[in-house]
Amino acid sequence: DRLGYMLADAQVSVLLSQPHLLVNLPSHQAQVVTLEGQADAIAAQPKTTPTTVITSENLAYVIYTSGSTGRPKGVMISHKGLGNLAANLIKTFAITATSRVLQFASPSFDASIMEMLMALGADACLCSGTSESLLTGSNLIGFLNEQAISHALLAPSALAVLKPETLPNLEVLIVGGEACPVSLMKQWAKGPHFFNAYGPTEATICTTIAPCQPEDETITIGRPLANTEIYILDTYGQPVPIGVPGELHIGGIGLAKGYLNRRDLTQEKFVEIKGCEALTGKRLYKTGDRVRYHCDGSIEFLGRIDHQVKLRGFRIELGEVSATLEKHPAVQAAIALVREDRPGDKHLVAYVIGQDDYCEISPTELREFLRGQLPNYMVPTAVVLLSEFPLTPNGKLDRHALPPPLLGKARSQKLPKTEVEHKIAAIWQQILTVEVVGLDDNFFELGGHSLLLAQLQQQLQDCFGTDIPIVELFARPTVGTLAQFFSSPAVLSTGQPTLTESKEGKRQRVSKLRKRQQQIRGRYHFRGDR
């Protein structure tokens, strides 16, 4: 439904795809070009620069982000914004023709464009890998070293499971997509040059950059790039003094043209400030981010003004999650929010009131419904069923009174029996901070997520002395199925698993893996909760 909406909204005329993906596409009017089937024809095209009437004002791309109405919105970016960003990145990160830049982000997200610009704009090498080679943990470390990567753009949550001493070739490390802990910065800034990047999709990916030093006690989002304008304004549209919080507004040549086919939303978000003589005539984007100036001119990010959130690097409009839930016939009303019931462990949770004529409604069924409508990173870890929403004395929703979900509570009635099962359950208990783990409990339903798999992989290897690929952890999400793996004759006799599968089986598994890995493969919008 989401993909079909985007194809229709953008009026796509040509669609680049792969044969195994075409079966899942909704009906459309586009001409399909399959990359495998027409690779030779594409390679035979002239290498000379084509004649074109395109100018810097023309659109370079339209990219869709989460929308509060339940429909994604297409952001229109021009060529001049990309050209300006490329020049800034190449200069700031000292990229040369000998640099080797990691392509970590998916093309579905604009961080991938930032990676491409850094490399191709400087005649550097852009290094892309398979989904499996880019899995956070030992796989990614191996790929970075094998390719001698010099420049990498990662989210802090992906960086947290790596160690600086394992990446001797890394010269420049850029973080973004979510808040970076100071402790993590201090750990990494002693080695490669360390930068914190910020910027919304609506201002061509990246608008400010902060170089970080190990002795820094705070992390800011830095200062604006060349040809980028930054204003911090109060609710009356007036500039605020140093140290006073306000809403961040962005201007300059990187500003998007607006939202495709959404004139009302464009006028709401891209504004001309009235009442401030210094800003008369300037077109600015209202980011919805609360920030403040430091005395040295750098900018500190304080949080979001609205209910848009970032979770493990993903920009999520909570209204889109709740609006999609309310499309289910059994749902009367829904609310989505991010909870942090355990320090440092944030989860997306949905609260639902069922329709009166539906006697039973299953949280599992609702999560499966959402999986068919939304990207995996927007599917709540838990769905909590309520008879009514708690309200404040003045009749507004009392978010603080919403009950915590039953994350971390064992659901399976079967408990571990064998020594292998007990060892695996103990590791789960430590990683997930739960008291009891059932034999058939699902790692992800107990609060686990993709980033925790790297920890699980390492602890299992330490415990059993066997290298287990992360792809196997996705395929074996319960204690019982993992115990079968470590109890297999091949593992017991050699210490190494025998992994054989057909080409088609491997392709299907990698396809499933790719969907689950959207939480760690750098699909980051560079907004400001950092």
C-alpha cells in the first residue's frame, strides 16, 4: 500500500528493479527495467556526456519520508543543493581520489546519497557490499578492513558494537541519525577524525557538522555548511539570545522545493518569517527541532517540538503509525509512542482501543497487519490493548499514565531443560535484562532488536566456541531453535556449522534478512536528535 502510493504520487515512468522483487510490486504504469536482464544493453550505451537541458534548478530526486496523516510525503531536492553539499563534504572530510568511502546506507534513504556524493564527487572509490557483509559486528569489521575503508558514515547505535582498534585503516568517521553518547565519541575520537553530522531531508541531507575531540565534554551539531543559513527563533519568529532555546529554521541553496503534490504542507513547513526585519523575504524550513546557541557559535540539539521521533536512527512520524493501525477494522483508536522503561533501551509501543463489535483482537495480528503496511522499523515492538485511554483532568491524553508493555516477560510455558538450552537462556537474560526466558519465546518479541544481535552473536561464540553467522540468528529467534543449532552433530564434532543451501534459498534468506536489517544498515535521515 505504501509503495503503491509512492509510485502513483510520483507518477513514476521508469522503474529500475530486479526480477525477484517484481512479484511483490503493486500495480503500476511504469516501464520496468530489470538490471540483470538488461545489463549488457546498459553497458553498451555511449560513455560520452549526454546533451541535456537540465539546470541546477531542476529536481535531482524526490524522496519520501514518514507523514503524520498516515501517508508518506515526497521531498523535492534540486541539483544545486546536491552540488553544494558535495563541495562541502569533500572539503570538510578531506576526501581525495585515493579515499575509499563506505556505502552503508540503503538507496531508500538519503544518507546513501551523502555517501555517493562524498566518493563520486572526488573521484574516490565507493565501496558497497552485500547485506550480509554489512551486518553490524564482525561482518562489518571484516568488510571495512578487507576494503581498507578510509571514510565511513554510521549511526551511533551501529558504531557502539564496534571497537576502534579493529579498524586501523579508518581515517574519518561521521556519525548521525541519532544522539551520540559522549562516552562513545571519546572512545572513537582518539583515532580517526570524528564528526557529528545533522540535517533534515528537507535541506538536502546535511546542514551542520561538528568536529569532535576526545577532550570535549558535550557534543553539538556544530555550525552550518557553506551557503547554508541557520536561524534559531522563538514562537513569535524573533531570533533568540545565546543559550536560550528556540526552533531551528534552515535556509540557503540546499532548501527543498517543497513536498510533491502537497501545497498545503509545503506552505506550512517552508515559511517566510513576518515581523522580523532581518528575515524579510527569506524562505526558511521549520525543522521542529529545539536547539540553542553556545557562546562559540556551535549549536546544541535539545529535542523535538512535535511528536516526530528518531528510534535507532530512523525518522518516525508517530501519527503515521497510529493512523495505519486505525485502518484495521477491529481498531477504534490508536496511539504510538517511544518508551524507555529500561535505561538506554527505547522501544516503539502502540496502544489500541478495539471496536465494540469485535470481541477479540490480537496484538500479534495487529503487528502482522502493520508489517504489510509499513517498513519494519515502524512496526511497534509491542501493542497494548486498552478499554480506554487515560486522560488528564482537562480531558487530554495522559501519556505518562499509559501502562508499560509486557516486554521481557516470558510467554512460552516451556522452560529450558538441557545444558545448552540453559546456557543460551542465560545469555538472553543478560542481554535482554529479563528474569525468565521460555524455550519458545521469540528474541524480538522479548524486546530484542537487530543491534542486540551483534552482542548475542559474540556471547554465543564465546560460550560455545562456535562461529554462528548473524543470518542464522535471524532464522533461529528462539532458545529452542538455537539449541538445535549448537547441539547439531556438525557443530559438536568440528566446532563449526555446516551451512549448505541452494542459490534460491540463500536469495530468499538474504531478502528476509534485508528487511530485518533496516534497523542497522544506516537507513538514516540526518535529523537532529543528536
